[in-house]
Amino acid sequence: MKIILSTLNAKYIHTNLALRYLKAYSQDSHDIDITEYTIKDPIMNIVSDLHTKKPDILGFSCYIWNIQETIDVIKMLKKIHPNLFIVLGGPEVTYDTADWMQKLPEVDGIVVGEGEETFKQLLDTLHAEGDLENVDGLAYRDEHGEVRMNPKRQKVNLKEVPSPYRFEEDKQELGKRISYIETSRGCPFSCQFCLSSIEVGVRYFDKEKIKEDIMYLMENGAKVLKFVDRTFNISRSYAMDMFQFIIDNHLPGTVFQFEITADIMRPEVIEFLNENAPAGLIRFEIGVQSTNDYTNELVQRKQNFSKLSRTVSMVKEGGKIVQHLDLIAGLPEEDYASFRQTFNDVFAFEVEELQLGFLKLLRGTGLRVQREQFGYIHMDKPPYEILGNNVLTFDEIIRIKQVEDVLEKYWNDHRMDHTIRYLVHNVFETPFDFFQSFGSYWEERGWSRIGHQLEDLFRRLHEFLSTEKPINLTVVQDLMKYDYLKSMKHKPRKPWWGEQWSKKEKSMLLKYVEEHPHMLGESFSSRNLSEKDLHKHTIIEQLSFDLHTYLTSGQLVHQETFMLIHYDQKTNDNHLFTFEADETLQAIKITE
């Protein structure tokens, strides 16, 4: 039999771990090929490629992000190859399985839940032309076309599952894709919006084998290793052992990402990481979701925000670990005002990434079952995102989506951190109010439907602020200039705000800097830059406040200063220097 396992990943950089588990578990008895595509690939191209491979059995791994495209592929393939045995698996089809079988007559079977043993037994049975009714964990069609649901299968012993990372054909792609690591299955919590809450208890793989796999992946070029455990730090001793292993054995340039529960993280663990982990080695993904206690109670989510805050703050102070915090808009009884508070509570941490998502009523989750209780309306098709509930209207959801749009562009991409911090602390009442006001303006101008260069983002923020209530736009613009220039590796040809100096003024100013380098400090004077170097590799701007004081203390001192940024071509980096404007202006007699 020619057996192919396939899926449509969300992006090329993703790899499907489930398919590799299935292959590893069955490869002693069956020859299996893995073929991955993306949801952006044309359906005809996918069908054509699979057709040329001539499979007898074709399995697809199904999720909310790929199920619609997968269905299109299946329907087309079945028309071409009516005798092709098509089997599905994955979280999207594990729940409401009988319904999926009824809706998709092209599908011959669905593996429910964990698939390693079920899939292997299915292949064994098909190879022997046996009866599928003996394959536990399988939904199938009998000889009359009737859908049959076999009993559920017992959980596999994870310590006996072979490594899914050792396939020769994967080696060349390891450096280009994310490598997903699974050290456990299950979750100790019962959050009613999450599929992980359905599986009771936590089971672990063999820790020493996992360590061997991590070494193998790194030695073969893997750079990003993402742990998919739902709560990596549920066992303090287990997490500490793995952290120590990674610190001791990591290779340069490797990044490890963990999903942790912050309010159960012990301070001594964070202290250990702050003291021993190299900067940039570890990333934490932390699901906050909501700071509304009643909302968390309704979804059976236990969260101590005080302890969570302690963890996030300690990690941030350590400066070693990048943090990604998640929020979910649309949870039960969290109205617009409550979500505004949640957003402000969490944005106050000012971590590297804040992801704003929207509740999805996933098949199999408690909230989907209880949706009528909270007045939920939602998309009929994946991703089943909510359209409203008893306390949140669709209009309010649209407004929060406007927040999400500019949050991604202006905070998570870190294009102008100093500007945004100044705005949310000194201009707008709260961070949410800034992002909401700007997001609404962004949508009104139609900018959400067009592309943006970096300069466009600065111009558009400046345009928005020009229409807002009276603010010190000069200070904001100066901060925007600093953020823009510091983000560059090379001197920009034409800054977004236009030239501040005439050619004569610029030449006079740079000539003065060349003759008096000491006023910019020893670090600058030691560079021995000629006037030609200054013209070619520096940019200088006059500011309305003392930038150095602001950057070091946060204090805004209104005093005209100069900002000079040198773009070092040897190191491909830039360096900031500031100096007072008064004597320079007097010396070179620049007129207004």
C-alpha cells in the first residue's frame, strides 16, 4: 500500500508534529511518506501533487485553520480517485465526529483523539483486509455505507512512543522551520474555552529521550524549538531540570519557547533563570486572557493575578527572557468596559508582545456547550469566532479589532516604543484609549485595506495625533524621529518628516562637529570622523528637549539639544550622541 500523511500548515515555517508521531509509531510495519503544504497553496497545486504520488491511503491532520481548505482538497481528490481511502485526524474532527462523517461522504474514516495506536491498527487492518470494527478509536463506514463509531481507545504509554524527530528527510529543513517539542500531554486546569481541559491529568514522555532529541535537533541545525506542553511548569522539579539542561547544552543562536502558567511559577525558578540563562535563549508565552475575577470563575480558570504580576515583573526585571502575553476578548460577562480594564492591567507590564485574540467556540469545549447560557452567536464555520454575546455587541467587537490592528503594528513590532510609551502615559487617559482612538481613525481612513512602508506608519501616527485634542506635538514628533532613526542600520536617504536643515546650515553644523568632537564625548571623538564621514554616515536633528535626560530618567526637560546618530558601516549598528544646542547655535549662527 502507498501511504501518505499530509496537512496544510498555516505557514511554511511550521511543521506538523502529529504526522511524525504517526509515522514513527507505524514505520516498523508500514512505509509512510509525509507531504506538507500550506493553506496559501492553490488547491489545484496540492491536488495535482498528491495525484502524482498515487497514494492508496491518504491521511490529513485537521485543525480550525486548515479544515476548509482540506475539505476542498478531499472532495476534488475523491472525484479523481473514488477508491482512495481517506482518513482524517486531529482536534477539529475529534469532536462531533459522527457529524463530520455525515457531512463528508468522501471521508472513509476518522481517527478520534490520540492517533498513534489507532492509526497503526487501521493500517494493519487495511493491509490484512480485516474488519474495521475492531479498530478502537475509529469512526468508519461499514459495507452498507453506514457510519460506525468504535469504542474509545485507552491512552498510549508515552514512554513507549518512538521519537518523531529522527527522519532523514527532515534534516535539511530544520534550520528553516520551527521544531515543536512535546514533553507531556494533558493539562491540570479546566478552562472551558480550551480543548486541553478535556483531557484529565498530565502524562509525561521519557525525559532523557526528550533531551537526546533536543540535542539531535540542535546539532542538525534547528534554531527555534517550541515546547507545546500546555503548562510546562506544572512540575517545578521537571521544569528546573529541563531549564538546566537547556542552559548547559544550548548552541549559539538557538531559542526555546515555553507556555507557562505564571501564577504558579516559584520566585526561585525565575531567580535561577535570571542569573543563569543567556539573554534571548528563552521565551515565555503566558495566557492571561482576562483579569476579571468573575469571568475567570465562570470559565473555571484559576488565576492569581497578584502572583502572575510578580512573575511577569521579575522576568522583565531580569532582562533575559522575552515574554508574550495573551488576552481573549469575548469571555463570559466581560463587557467592553471590563475588557478595557483587562487590556490596561496587562499592557501595564509593557512586555515584548501582547497578543489580543477573540474567543473561539471550539468543538468539544465547555463554552460551546454552554453558549446559549451566555447568549453567544458565532461563526458556523472554523474558526468559530464569536460575533457577540449577552454583554458584548458585534459593534464593540469591531472596535476591539481596531485595537488589535494597531497594537500589532505599533507595539508588538516595536517600531516606536519610546513614542508609544509617552503617548499612553502622558497624552491619553489609558493605553487602551490610545489604541482604540488610533485604531478607529485608522479604520475610518481605510488604512486597514492597504499596505504600509515603515515611513507610512510614522506619517499616519503623526496625522492622527494632529487631529487629536491639544497635545505637545513637538515633543511627540521628536520622539518619533528618535525611534525612527534608531531603528535604522543605515542612514535613511529621506526621513519621513523631510529635511530640517538647508544644505548650507547642515554643512556649517557638521563642520563645527568635526572641529569640536569633544563636546559629544570621548566615545564620539575617538572615532575621528571627518566632515565627509559625517555627511555620509550621520544624521543630525534639533530637538525640543534633553533626550539624554529623558532616556535615562524619564524626566522631560525642555531644553533645545542636538541628536546625532552615527551609522557605523563596520559593525552595521548605530550610535546616539546628544549635545546642547545653545553654544552650537551661537557659534554657527543658524537662523530659524
